[in-house]
Amino acid sequence: MESRPDIFDRSRRARQRDRMVPGFADHDFLYRAMLDELLDRLRDVQRDLPEALVIGCPDDSAKAALEAMGKRVACVDAGFLAAQAARGVQADEDALPFADDSFNLILACGTLDSVNDLPGALILMRRILRPDGLLLAAFSGAGSLPRLKSALLAAEDDRPAQHVHPQVDVRSAGDLLSRAGFAMPVADGETLTIRYGDIVRLMHDLRGMGAGNILTTGAPALTRDILMRAAAHFAQAADADGRTGEQMAILYLSGWKPDPSQAKPARRGSATVSLADALKGKG
């Protein structure tokens, strides 16, 4: 079967992941928000999941948090230095080097938005989970960076370039989980607003969190004139305090590897108690 061309430059992605490592703590607010939410969701799971894989390790915080829960943790990252810093393995998510049925839990934080073969990556994650194993993932999705997109589009006028990656929406993410064979798939999201005094600071944060442009088609470098026009357009959206609210749409995914022990949906029409009776006395 003929393979599809890559959307993202794998080598550039690895280099960006490595460049962010030394100064990541200064730009980790988005990763921290996603990781905290994933860990909160994991704490609600009433099941022992002792063998865990962390995908995306710009620092060792995810590994440390899971180890504090009593789990044995392996790490993987697309960047060599990022993986090395977490004593993990370098690999892309659509080429994970693990045997089937290796882990009870996969926690993927902040990287699935730039995977070339996301459907294939999800299938691979399902395969390397043990039966009744859990995938928890978070990444930026459709609706992210509207102010930046608008400013660059206005600045480049009739010759706009693609500076922001294609993005997955909640509905598509849920469909991908189902098609990958996960049981009880759930996709939901939230929108975070970050306020910036200027567009340059926003771009600086994106580079610092490893979220620069890695499209294989590339994009022309921003000239000084384009950047100045974009900055002016961005500033036009500022509130009275001079800061512009930029938005990041975060997607959260969860799904289980199928197992015979899992609860099955009840057969349609098999209920023995009516809804009206079930609700009596409530309210």
C-alpha cells in the first residue's frame, strides 16, 4: 500500500523538541495545565494500572507524578535530548518501539497535534496497551491561536502562508478513537485564554514550548515589515489594559483497550425499570 507523504518534518520536530528542553520551565504553563488535568482524571479511575508509558517528556514531571502513585514508568519523546533527560526512548508516536500488551496506561501530553499519522499512532497505542488498559491524552486542537492566525493573515495580505498547523476538532478526535478500536472512547475539551502585551511574546512562548512551524512545506520567514503589521493587528484586539487575549483549545481523549471484563451497553429495550420510576423521589 502506498504511504502518504508526511505533513510534518520529523527531523525539524525532533530538533524543536530538543531546543525547548533547557528553557522549558519558562514556557511550560500550557503543558502544566494539560498534565494537571490528565492526572486529575487518572486519580478518578478506580483501577490499578501499574505499568505506564509517558509520551512527550519535556521534563520529568509526568514521570515523577506517576511514580509517586506507585507506577513503573517508561518515557518516549520525538526529541533525543528530551527523551534522554527523562531517561527514555526517542521515537515518534506513529512508530513506537514497544511490544504489544506492554503497558496498562499511556499518558500522552502535548504532542499528538503534530503526529504525521495520528490514526496509525492511536492504533499502535491501543496495541501496546494490555487488555483493559487506559489511554489518556491531551493536545491543542482546532480553535487554537485565532488572534495569531488573524494577525498573520492580515499582515501577509494577498500572499498568506500557512504558519499554524492543521488542527483536530473534538468530534474528529472522538471518531479517531473509535476507529482505532478503543472501547468507551471519550473526547472533550476546554479553551484557555492567555493574555499578551504583544505578539512577539506569544511567538516566543510558542517556540519555548516546542510549538513552532514544522510543516514539510515550510513557510517563508517573517520579514520585519510583516511582523510589524501583524503586531499592529494583534494590538488592535487588546483590552483596555493593553493586553490581547489569545486562546488555546485543548482536547482531552480517553479510551480503553477492549477486554471481556468490561461492561457492555445494555440491549435496547431491556430495561426493567422505567425512567419515570427511577426518578421518583429525586429532585
